[in-house]
Amino acid sequence: MAMIKVKVYDVGPPFPVNPTPVLWLTDENENMMLMLTIGISEAHAIKSQIAEDEEPPPRPMTHDLLKSVFENLGAEVEYIVITELREQAYYVAEIHADAHGRSVVIDSRPSDAIALALRVNAPIYVMEEVMAIAGKRMSKQKSVLDASDNTPDAVLDQINQAIKEKLNAAQPVTHDNNSLEAVKKQLQAAIDEERYEDAARLRDEIKKLEHNA
């Protein structure tokens, strides 16, 4: 399957407004856009590399340390790629590196891989299949981002609602043991991907299921 080269379009909403940042990726021609929810620390790590007015941290961040490790071991990051949308809930990425002529592939969260790629000027890719499934037309998404009546909260609400709909469509909730296990798996996925609002909602659902069991 072919890969599509992408770039970081933006990171938002502004952190003081809502604790769940969103990362927007676009193809080079800005025809398609892919949106990912990420953690606050990863958002800062990415934003520090793309924002002209962003002040560098006083001490190296985790991804700066990772860059130093690669450099001191004589390894070079060749590219990173978002390979999969797993269970319609979270994305999977790989860091492809060369270590003294040996190809190395490292499993990673997309946000960590992108933060590293920006620091070493490595290209960022998305598998064509992932973009076909989860990507949106840039013109439609840009209108959401730029519209004056869409505050960061409103944009995030739309994204969270879309995530909830995908979760519900993937694993409908019914009051039985199988459903309880399914929701617990969804909760773990939300925690791993740092989707805290979804995690809170799923914890409430688990309590209801256990109470009615």
C-alpha cells in the first residue's frame, strides 16, 4: 500500500481553553486532512517545533532526549508513518530508522513519532488506506477551523462527538458481561491514547453496567 507524505497543519485548540489538544495533518497539496487527538505534553512538543513565537523549554523535553539518543548511537530516523486506525479508536505509527546500515522499525504513538520527526527533519507519512478511511476533504475541514462561529470548544465538541459515534458504532453497548468487557477495552484504549473525556464517559458507563449486572 502506498504512503502519502503529510505535514503538520496545526495543533489546537489553545491549551488553556480545553485540555484535549488536536493535531491536524494535511497532504502536501492540502487536499486532505487527518485529525488526531493527542496528549497535552505531546502537543507542546509538536507546537514548539512549528510555532515561530513558541519559546524553547529551559530543559530538554522527552523528544529532545530521544533525538540525542538516536544521534549518540549513530542511528538516523529515515521517516515515520501512521500505519493503521485500530478498532476505529486510535492510530498506530512506526519510526523507521537506520542503525549502521541495519533497518530498524519502532512501534510508536503518532504524536511521539511526529514530535521526533520534526526535531530531526524526517518526513512524515500516512498510509493511503488510513487516509482513505479517516481523512477528510481539506476544504470542508478548513471551513470548520476558520469559521468565526466555531470556537475551539465547538470544534473539539464536534471531534469528540465523532469519536463517540465511532466507538458506539464499533461496539454497541448492551447490559451483559460481553458488553462490560468491550467497554473496558474501549476504556483502556482511551487511556492509552490519552482521550481523557472519552475515558471519563466510559468509566461512567462501566459503573452503570456493573451496578445493573
